[in-house]
Amino acid sequence: MLFCALLRQIAKVAEGTLGLPRFAQARRVGEQHPDPPIRLRGAERARTGSRGRRHRRRVAFLPRPAQARRRNAPAALRSRLSGSRAARGDAVGGDTGGGRVRKWGRGGRERPWGSRGARRRRGREAPGPRGSRRGAPVPVETMAEEEVSHVKITGPETEIAGPTVELRQRKKPKSSENKDSAKEEKISDTPVPERPPKYVLFQRFAKIFIGCLAAVTSGMMYALYLSAYHERKFWFSNRQELEREITFQGDSAIYYSYYKDMLKAPSFERGVYELTHNNKTVSLKTINAVQQMSLYPELIASVLYQATGSNEIIEPVYFYIGIVFGLQGIYVTALFVTSWLMSGTWLAGMLTVAWFIINRLDTTRIEYSIPLRENWALPYFACQVAALTGYLKSNLNTYGEVHEVYKIYIFSLFLGYLLQFENSALLVSPLLSLVVALMLAKCLQLNVKKGTFIAKMIKVINFYLVCILTVTLNIIMKMFVPHKENGHMLKFLEAKFGLNMTKNFTMNWLLCQESLQTPSQDFFLRLTQSSLLPFYILVLIICFLSVMQVIFWRINGKKFLKETITLEDGRIGERPEITYHVIHTILLGSLALIIEGLKYLWTPYVCTLAAFGVCSPELWMTLFKWLRLRTVHPVLLALILSMAVPTIIGLSLWKEYFPRLMTELTELQEFYDPDTVELMTWIKRQAPVAAVFAGSPQLMGVIKLCTGWMVTSLPLYNDDDLLKRNENIYQIYSKRSAEDIYKILTSYKANYLIVEDAICNEVGTMRGCRVKDLLDIANGHVVCEEGDKLTYSKHGRFCHEVKINYSPYVNYFTRVYWNRSYFVYKINTVISFQS
């Protein structure tokens, strides 16, 4: 009864509004009336008859414009609507299997209502005017032909419900109208995304705003911390310019010296030309300093200093170190963003920054060597990783979008090839050949149904194809691209892995450098004490196993019911950015375990990955899926742990390490090296401008920076000639004769020789790594291995003998200056033999 009352109310609304856009829901679930029904007048209602109160028919209604067409309907149709049992068959009195018995179309053809053709006809609708919605009511007067598509009679569904009579009319639309209708249907079928509620938008905005604010604040605070620590350590603002410059040691001094040269140049173009054709740094050698030392940071810094008018506000040294400290702030911000993108919470970014600062002894060398190339490069590298993480996370087509990254890599490599003055080593790189091989294999890949035996065989063939193409392309590039092999690097790697024992001074000296040795146990102990290493290992194991699990599923062609990954699925390894970071950190970690200097590239990655893991509910959910946790709801427990674990870690780190950081900022340290200051002062006052100095490469870099005088060698290890020069100059600490040393020094046009007492009387902690020991091994003056032939030297160690001032040493060298650390000798141009 309530249903009949509802129909009567809808009928009243239909009469008052000339039809509704779409009628009520159909009698059965999922069935809709495609068009507004026609209301039959009294005569038609009388002809339909009545079967009493138990079978009262429900009368359908159509807009009034359709009534005129109803009167002119064909007689056969009116007779079917008259209610005669012969015309309707068993639609009213019998069971019709859902209340639908027949459908009449053109030609009087009868089909069951549920047949395929009926369903196709049922989906067609007459095109409406432009802009009308699909299924909207169409005036009957607009139809050209009096055709009847079908008559649908719905039988009794309940005890009181009668059949429903529906009349539909249509015409064959014109082609132009059909096209317009198709466009309108396409527009109307496009799903309109639902607008999220305002509170959801506000929540997202607040989350992004707080995260960005925390990221920027962390970077700024770290940059300010470095500036304050640097000031406290070196007492920088209270020192003279010479004392400030001495704080730049070794190769750092060389980089900063070229920054000073650019500021002294009359123009930027002239300064660049002098650097690319530099013959005022190393004697008897013209070098392209921009290419050989990667001086683009110094070029940019000098341009910014002059273009911004900072020369009237701040000193050049403060501007230079300020840029580097600012880049370190960007570095920390990029690490923050990377961890935030991976975990979905900025709490992971905060934990990343905390671990980075606490373990800064193993994450950066900014405190000791500001101008190092890594301090300029690593911030940009971190920004690239953050951008790539966001790119991989926002794209669903994993394989295709990584394919796009290959193109970006190739473009960047060719750009670097041009900026590095056509560095052919980039073109013969095996990595370039691998990327090109992967792209070619992608183009040749066939579309085969996944999971089949043929698909698996094609994957195996594709793998071997990539390997063969990589090797082939690399060989072809080396054949046609002129390049210079890095022979010393290959020899170094052979000696590093114990494949070749050598007595060469340069190789052994490089192996003894702390940055090129294997990491010590103290390194792993420090990471463990800060709780970084244990959590990193846990996160790496879970992510690695999940990635391998997904790869195994893909190889076997396993299909998932859900395309999108949710928290309940526990498949963190299926995310492309996780796969990328797992591969990346394993590669960097493998290199860092071999060469300690690469830990400054790997340890920040460790901070990022560990912080992401402990703050990610998906990682905990993946672990709980494997453990089949049932006592507690796994999703709830994963959400709780992703908040509780980082909070506990953060509080413990704050309690233990924050007082130490404050103590470092409050302590006033002082960098005191008066002997070096006195030496530089004497050179600037007493030495001729055209003088050439010889000595250890580290000291030569400081002399070039503080005085500008020419030197015989530099602390650079990417040039064979400079490495050979360093080995020859180091002979002043060997057991060679005065005549041999004199010939070596004069071959490089040296005028002054500086002997360092710290090297001559060195007491090294590592056996066999002192400079004089390495020289004795190379010269055969000591037995290195069993079976070696000992070459006896009748000369004493030159650095000791020359201090005694007796013949023949005084014949070749004259001491002109000395202090507690340095002895300066003038190389005589005229040899006078004294008895």
C-alpha cells in the first residue's frame, strides 16, 4: 500500500511538470526506465481492464506531448494495449519469469524480453536536442516516422501490483545529429570526480604546509649550525685573511685560490680564459683548470658575488663559505623530502635530519674541508634523488616511466660531455651502454600474454639480449671514440682487491690514504650507538625480500585482484620508488664497504632509508603479513608502531646527543698554526715573484692560495703527469744522493725546496704507510717481500743529510729560512764544490 501511495505521488508530480528527466527506479533491482512513460487516458485505461484488487495494474505515465501521438497509434498496437488475453499471452494471468513476456519490434517480430537483441534495443535511445542529457525525455512531435520500438509489459510482482505498460517511440537520426549525440554521450559518460569535503582539503593542506615548513626549517637550522660551529672552531671572524686561508688545506686550497683569481680578473670572460689556459700554477705545464678540477662552482660563486653587489657588503671568503653552508642546508632539506615522500609522513624527515646531524662525522666532511667537490655535488645529487622519488611515486606505469628516466639520463650525460670540454670518458662509460641496451630491448619487446611459458622464455631472452648489447655497444664505442684509458685507476683497483702486488710508490701511497681504505670498526660502532645501523638493516631486509617476492610473482605471471595497492595488502616491494632505493642503497653500500671515502655518499642514504622504514605503516604491515599476525589487528598495530617507534627513537636521541651539540657550540676552539703563517709571510716578502717552489703536494696547494707563487706539483690524482711529478718530488725524503735530487728539481725549473719536518720524522700509526717507507720499497732499499733483492744505498736520507750543511749538499742547496716545521733551501744555479 505504501508503494502504491508513493507511485500516486510521483504521478501527480509528473502531471504538473510535464514529465521528469528520469523516472523512478524499476520494479527489479538494477532495472531503469530509459524514457519517461506515457500516461494513458480514461478510454485506454478502461480497455486494459481490471483483474480486481489483488491484481490492480500500475499505470505508467508519459509527458503530455506524447498523448497526441498515442491517439494516432496503429490499430495493432492499440489492440495489444486493450488488455485482451490473446494479445498479451500469459503476461497477466501466468508466470512470466520476472513479469516480462514479449517484445515487439519492426515487422511484428517476437522475441523474449531477456534476449540479446532485446537487450541491445533496450539500450538505444532517441537522440535529444544538443546539450540534453542521455535518457532525457524527447517530445514525440519531433519524430518523423510513427514507429514503435517495443512495448514492455511488466507483470505482477506482488500481490497488489499489476503490469506496467510502457510505450517508446523512436526515429532514425540523421548522421550529423548522430555525431553530436555521440559526443554528448561521451561527455555525459565521463565520470565526474567527486569533490572531497572541505575538511579533507584543509587536512591535506595543513599536512603539506607543516611538512614543508619543517623541511625548510631543518635546512636553515643546519646551515646556521654549521656557520656557528665553523666560527667557534676556527675563530674565523677574529683572524686575518692569511690565517683564514690557511684553514683551507690540500686540494681545498687549490679550489679557493681559483675563486680568488676569478675575482681579480678584469672581466668574467678574461678570467675564464686564464683558467682554461692556465700556465701560472704548475711550472712547465699549461692546464685547463676548469676541466681538470671541475671549477664550475667557483665560476658561479664569483659571478654571484660581483653581480649581487656583495663586494660592498661581505668579504669574499664569507660569501664563499656561506654558499657552501647554504647548499648543505638544501642537502638536508632534500633528504627530508625524500624520506617524507617515501613514508607519507614528515616525521620520517625529522628523524632523517636528526640521524644525519648526529652521525655527521660519517655523513659529511664539511667541517674540515669546505671547498671539496663533494660538498658542492651532493646537495644536487640529493635533490635529483628526491625528484626521482616523487616522479616514480606519482606514476603507475612503472616500466614505461622508468624508461623515461633513461632518456633523462642520456640527455644529462651528453650535457655533461659538452660542459666538460668533450670528455670522452663519459661516452665510453659502461653505464651509458647499459642504458642504451635497455632502451633497445624495450623497443624490441613483444606483447605476449603474461604467465605463459612463452612469456617466461622471452624474459630470459630479453635479459641475455641486454647483456650482449651492453658489451657490444661498449666495445664499439671504445673502438670509434678516441679516449684515454685510466690506467692508474685500473692498477689501483687491482692492488685494492689483491689481484696484483706492486711496489709502485703512487699506487701504494693511494692505498694508504685513509679515504681509500676499507672502513674501520669504529665507523660501524658509531652508527650502531646512534641506533641507525640496526634499523637500517631491518628496513633493508624487509624491503629487499618484498621486492624479490614481487619480482618472483611477476616472473610467474601472478595476477592480483586489486590494481591499486592499499595498506592492508602489505606489498611495499611493489612500489617502484622502493625498488629504486633498495637497488641504489645496495650498490652504494657495496662501494662504501670497499672504499671509506664513499661512506659520505652512502651514510646519508642510510639515514633516509632507515627513517622511512620505521615511520612507514606499509613496511610494518608487510612484516605482519609474513608473520601472519592474528592476535592484534595488523593495520592498527602498523599505524601505532609507525608513530610510536620514531617517537621513542627521537626522544632517546634528543636526550643523549642534544647536550653534546650544545656543548660543541659553546666551546671556543682555535686553529693555531704559526709556523705555516710565518712561512707564507716570508715567501710573500722575500721570494721573487717568478720563483717556483717544490715540496709536498699538500703544502704546494697552500702556497698557491696564500701567495700566488708557481709550484711544481698539486694535490690532484686524476692526471698521470701530476702523479708522476708528485712521486719525483717526494724523493727528497728518500735515500738518494744530492745530485739526483738536484737533477729532479731542476728538471721542473724549481728555485726553492721546502722540507717538512713532519714528513721527514714521521711516526705513522700504520706500518709501511709512511712516505719514506713507501719510497724505500719503491727504490728497493728495503725488503718488501720474501725473495726480493735488496739494493743497498750508500746515501743517507736526503731530508736528514741536507740539514747538516756539509758537502756535497751545500754545493747544490743553500738554506735561506727555517722554523720548527719547515726548512727552505734555495736551489743553486751555479754549483760550487767545497771541501
